[in-house]
Amino acid sequence: MRGGSFAKDQLKEPLLAGPSADPAPAGEPVAAARTWAERMLGWLCLAGSVGAWATSGHLASYLWTLSASKLANPPKPGLLIVNFVLASLAGLLLALASWRVWKSHAPQRTIVACWSPWWIGLWSLVIGGFLLINYPVPAQAHHLDKFLVGLLVVIAWSGWFLASPQSLARSLGCRPARWLDLALVNLLVFALVGEATVRLADPLLARSGLFGDKHTPANLKPHIPVRGTIGSSNMQGFRDRERVVERNSPAPRVLAVGDSFTWGAGVSYDEAFATLLERRLQAHVAAAEVINLGVPAWGPHEELHLLKAYGIRFQPDLVMLNFFIGNDIQNKRGDDLHLPGLMLVAGQSYYVHSNGNWFHDRIGPDRWYLYHDLNYLFRVGGARVRQALPWTGEQPSSLALLGETAPLVSREQYVRSIHERSDIYLADDTRFFAQHWARTQETLLAFRDFLGERGVPLLIVVIPDHIQLDRTLQREYLADTGQAAEQYDFHKPQRLLLAWCREQGIPTVDLLPAFEATGSQETLYFRNDFHLTVSGHRLAAQVIDPVLQAQLDAIGKVKGSKEP
């Protein structure tokens, strides 16, 4: 059966986003009708083939250099190889498809004559955009998986198109396929119109208070169960009791800004050093506050924005930046030099993943205002439902996700994870370390200058890394990497940071000497995790407390004491 006869007999119903119903009459009109669809599909297949082969080359180059990467958990080579093979296969099949579309008397060419250029362009845009947004280099697990799915779709379509074009045309002309086309068109219209609408309405939403009065400035989940006397995170999602933004007392007010150490990962709310510091201050001034704005997995870059967008509203007397040596110099772990991007949507701050891919970082789903507005509504609505429900057996499992307990990994995995941040301990500076250290200095200067303009002092608390104290862990790490002890200087980061802070006039509290002086260093950290234990938080609070009180005493009259 010839492709033209089949198409003319089988495809009866026209659809804008699908194959057209009937080919044009024989002769010149047929050639004219074929022109647009043939040219479009032929060139698109050729472009796709070139792109697939270029991706294969890029993946091959990435695989070649992957052994030199300092990622503790690098992408599995197997998944990269699978994507390489599939991309190469997709390039071959698309090249053959392009050739068959342009070949005279080929059944594929006859079938394409029945297809709508609009339909071809629509699906090509969707699939091509999906692949570009999830481009596999630099490799990240969630992008690799999605890219693989996209490649399978391309391979399935092109293979089907080459092997049995009549069967493909028949399937594309059936009712379910047309429903899928219609659903895609409606989804795209909804997304485009919805995005345009919420972007235009964004200033109004921010001013109206619909989002602004109840937003979680760190994109945290409010009212999530936590261990300790508070029972759940506060209305802003922080692991802290509810706080009033307005100053109603001349008592000292301190902001504790930091990552999971400030949050208190692995210990309860009552055992975290920020809580212990507040209670120590309250022994002198009953209404004293240490407001915990810790956010797990954050670095100084995100914490600075949180301070500017939210924390400064509390009119603090002092800001305590808790700086973890292990990963706050290298804000993003591993070799990723791209900091999270910042978006303000309806008055709420969102920190969106960036990886250097232009398409991902400009038009990815999390760059859409519509995505964040809908996500916010679902999140807040879900939090209110959870708050209204009694305790269930499923809730404790969420504690681990929020850093309530220390991660449970094997000793081997933990030792290997140190490699991703080992540049900071090398005696000789690497280019990678120099880039991160320079950026860290810029961020800390921005902290100092922002607070200095408002007359608020900054105190940096330097939290040491587990490997700096644990000699056994150092030996295990060196044995695992096959490197010599002479290559490392585990006190180097503190020396650099403390010397720089002295030059800039920024007060510091270095916990390393006190941690080294204790006779039970192994009890300060979890065995297979760098977070502090209850003993570690207790010792941190003991060391910080006198310095914090001295800083507050030096202020003199408490800021805001004249306020009604």
C-alpha cells in the first residue's frame, strides 16, 4: 500500500495541532501543499540530528574529565554513558528521518504531506524545549533522568517514522492522539495566559497582603513538626517560636543567621545553641531574644538576601552570622560555581536552582511566576490542613527531611563526601578555592556594609569542621584518597578568615580552640555526619555567650528603647 493512498483513505478529520485530513490533489497543488510540512520537518530533523551529535560529543568530553572532578557524589558514569549512546542513536535516526522526508517517492514524504505545519512546530517546540532545559552537562541527576526520557521519546518517534510511517500516521490520526494534541494546546494557552496575567498582577498581589503578610521568606514550610518544646516550625517556617516583628521592649534582640548548624540539625529545638544563647541572655534580661533564622543547606549568599528582605525588619541590636568552615567558603558544594538565582514573586523570595545552562536558567519552569504562585497556594493550603489534623504516624518521617535528625550514611560514604570540600584544606591554593574564597569575602563585606549603614554590629561565629578535629577521620580520608598529610593544612581556613576579619574590623568567635581543648572531641560531632551533637551545641553556646554579651554591653543604650 502506498503512503499516499493510505493517508488519503485513513486521515479524515482535520485538526490544527495534528495531521491534516487530506493531501492536496495530484500534480502541482500536491507539491505546493507538501512544501511547508516537508521543509519544516526535514530541517527540524536535521537540526535535531546535529544537536544530538553535539550533545554526544559534549557528554564524551565530560566523561573523559569526570575523573578529575571533586564532586563527592558525581553522576554515575553508567547513566552518562546511557545518555551518550541514546543521543548518538537519536542523531542517527533523525538524520535518516530528514533524508527520507526529502527523498522522492518515499512513504515518509507522502505521509508528511498530510501533516499540519502548526502541529509539527508545536510538538517540536515542546520536545526540543524540554531537552534544552534539561541538557545533561553539567550533569545533575534530575536533569539526566529527564533528558533520558526526552531522548527515548525522540528515538521512539523517529524509529517508528522510519520503520512504519503508515502505522505512525494511523496512530496520530486516532481520537486519543487528537485529545492529546488538544490537551497540549490548552495547557500551553493556560500557561502563557496565566503567566502574563500573574506577572501583570504581581505588584498588586505583593501590596495586597495575599502573599506578603503570610509569605515564608526562606521558602520554608510553616507549622511542620519539630522536636522540642515548640512542637512545630513557626508561621514563617523557621525552627523557632513565633516572633513579633515590632519592637515592644528595650531588651536585647539578636538575629542568628546561618545554615543547618543554626537550624539545629540532629538535635532538638531546646538543645540548639541559638536557643541556649537566648536562655543565657534571659538570665540577665528576661525579654532578651535570639531569633533563629537558620535555613538548612544555605550559604552566606542566601543568608545575606534573607537579612535584607526579612531579618532587618526585626530591628536587631546585633546580627550573629554562624559561618561553617566546611561549606560556607564553597557556597555550593562540589564543582558547581553557580549560586542559586533569586526571584521575588508577589513579595515572596524564591531561590531557584542555576547550573549555567541558558535555557534552564532563563525559561525553566521555576522561572515562571505562575509556577511559584500556584506552588505557594498549595504549600500554604497544605500546611493549614496539616495544622488542623491530629498527629499521624506519617509525620515523624518528615522530620528527617527537614534536618531534624542527622543523615544516616555509612562511614565510607561520609569519608568520601569530604573530598568535595577538600580544596579549602589544601596547603596550596587551587584555582577553585581562590574563586570561592574571593566570592566569600565579597559576601561578608556586603554583610558588614549593609548592617553598618544601619548601625547594627555584625558578629561572625566560626564553626569548625569535623575533620579539623578528628585525627582518626583525617587518617581515614588520606588513606581513602591516597594523598600525603603534608599536602593538607586543616587550620588554614580559620587563619585566612580570622586574619581577613581583623583587617575589616569584623568581630569573630572562633570555636576551634575550645573544641580542640576538650578531652572528648569525638562527642562533639555525630560519627558519620559533620553536624554538632548535643554536647557540641552546649559547648558552642558556652564559648559564644561571653563574647555576645560583651558585644551587647558595648552597644550601650539598646536600640529602640525609646519606642512606645
